Amino acid sequence: MLILLIGIGLTLAVTSARLHALDGVSSAQLTQAARHAARAGDAALRQWVRRTEAGHPTLRVFLVDRQGRELLRRSLPVRLQDWVKLNLAQTVALWEGAPAGAGPAVHRAHVPVPDSWWNVPAIESADGGVHFALFLPFDASAYEVLGVPHVLVLLFLCAVCVSGLACWVVARHIIRPVLGVQQGLRSLARGELGARMGPALAARTDELGALAADFDATAQRLQELVSAQEMLLRDVSHELRTPLTRLRLALELARRGGQNMPAQLDRIERECGRLDTLTGQVLRLSRLREPRALAAAPLDLAALVGETVADLAYEAEAAGKAVAWQAPHAPVRVHGAAAELASMLENVLRNALRFTPRGGRVDVALALHPGRVGLSVRDRGPGIAPEHLDQVFAPFFQSDPARSSGHQGAGLGLAIAQRVAQRHAGEIRLANRAGGGLRVEITLPC
């Protein structure tokens, strides 16, 4: 639109200037001035032509003789060449008084010249020659560039300037944030996980703003994953160091022999079992954190809970504890991975039994709600400090000493349970019971 408006304005301005350039000038005046100059001969007539064209740049004056030769030996424009070929002979005949076709002879020198640019008056020179004046008003050939009218050249330059400026602004508008994203990606490649696009770019409402937001989210997620991996490695190293230290001490005592040999061998066996359990839980948590598809299939959650409760009931009975489970009358259908759900249930139940005192009971209940199913596990342990309720899902987190005293655990059970629930589009929540103990609520879609 800008190019169009400028082009229209430029064309109107040039046209108006060309029209006003000949205000007060007529063919009759030019004819009289030419005849006056011709009284002094052809040389004076040539000077008059040059002065006239210099004073009126949009006017061309051509004086041709009987043979079509121009007084200044210039080439005629194409349209005047066509006129010479078609009408010059007839005009010469009329001027000489000879009939051209039918009609009386007319001597052009003695006929009043009408005020029209398209008349062809005869100009007699004092040197005895005669020339016929061809006026070409509003001519712009003097302003042509390589044969192209200057108006078109100006329009082309206008279009180039406007479009060039617009393209430069658009390119700057696009390239600058793209360069910012590129710099951010290079920072990430160098390991600078704190690189962000900044609020100015993220506040944009176009696709580049969405790209910046996605970049920031990706960088934040990468930073969280790397931090979690580093923390996991640090915690694993710490957790492995304790049983390894006990193993090393037990081996040293076993080498000494004596009556304590069987006890030391039993200790070595227990520490090896703890290492095996810890390694298995770490590997399971790592696999659950991998971004792989869930191998889900329809299953009966009630039956799965019943099997898990039955497996743990023997261990609970041997420890002087009990698990109360009332199976629903109808199957509870969910869509999920049986192995992962069983692992989640086992970790939650083992955690509840671990902190339930001897003679206590763990209650397990399953409830159906519209579009979801809720599994509740309640123990009668010491509970968790309110400020630690959200932290217990972190790997290797140990709650307050009052709850964990005397209980061995790596702190991975609830982390595994939460990851399984998230992979099944569910959630897990913890809350302290009013009468003491902890309540774990697991919600899954059905």
C-alpha cells in the first residue's frame, strides 16, 4: 500500500508539473516566433529552436524540409517519423499550391494558424528555404534513462527503497530473536544449563515468542534432569558407602576367626542383601524416569491389590503386624502396566508396614469414583512432619528421626511409587491421620 500510494502521488506530481510547464505557451505563439527568427536565416532559426527547447524542457520543436530532413539533423521520434511518411508530401503540395487529390490549393504561409499543437505551419527562411514545424508538447524523452521514462524509473526506485526498508525492518525483527535462540542453544551445548531467553523475547505473542518459551521450558527441564541425576549419583554413592563400610569391617573381623565367625558371616550376608535391594531400586527408578512409552493393558486393580496384600501378609504376620483388606464385590478395571502398578503397591505397603509398630495394623481400601479409582493405605506409625510431606517423594530422603529411628530403608520406595502413578496419569498424596499414623491416597483414571 505504501508503494502504491507513493507511486500514485509521484505520477500525479510529475503529470501536473508537465502540464503546468507549458502554461501560457501556444502553437500560434511559437509559430510567430519561429517566422520572426527565420527572417534572419537558418542559423537564427536553429538558435531559436535551441532557446525554445531549453526554456521549455517538456516541449520539442522539429523543423523538417520538403525531403523530411530535420533542421538540426536530429532523429525524429517514432510517431513523428510515421507522420512524415504519411503526411509530409501532402503538406508540401498544399503549401506549394499544387492540388493533392481533390480540393483547392492553399498556401499555408498566408493561412491563419489555429491554436492547436497538432497543426503543421510552414516556416519560410530568409535563405529561401522552407521548413514545416512539428511541435511535440509534454515530451519526456530528455528525462529517459536507457530508453525508460523517468516516471517509471522513479517508481522503480521508490519501490526498491520502500520494500528494502520494510524488508530490513522485518529481517531485524525476525533475525534478532533467532540469533538469541541460536546463542542460547550454543550456551546449552557448552553445558550452561542456566541459559534463558529473557523476559523480552518470551513476552512476544508470535511464533518466536512461543519458540523462546519452549526453549526456556526445555532448558529448565534439562537443568532439573541433570540436577536430579547428579543428586541421585551423590545419594547413591552415600547410600552405598555405609553398607560397604560395614562389609569391610565384617570381613576384617571374619579374617580374625574365633567364635564370632558365624555372626560376621551373617552380617556380610545381610549387607549383601541390602546392597542388592538398593541396586535393584535404583535401577528400577532410573528405568521409570526414562521417557519411554507405557506398556499398558486392561487389568483388574482389585485382583492386583489382593495379590500384593496376600504376598505381604506373611511378612507382616511374622513381624507381629496385620494387613486389613476388604476386596470389592466387582472387578475394578483400569488401563495400565501390571508390573509397574504392582511395584507401586508393594513399595507403599512395605513402607506402611515398616513404620507400623508391632501389634499394629495397615488398612487398605479401594473406592470407585466417577472416572477414577482411589486406593487408600493407612498405617499407625509416627507419621511425618508437615514440612516433610512433599519432600518424602525425593529419592533417598529420610524423614525425621522419630519416624525413621530403628527402621532400615534407602528412601526410594515412595519415589518409585510417585513415578509409577505419574506414568499412569494419576497422583499420590500423603497426609497425617488425626489419630496418629500416615494416610497414602493414590488416584488412578479408570
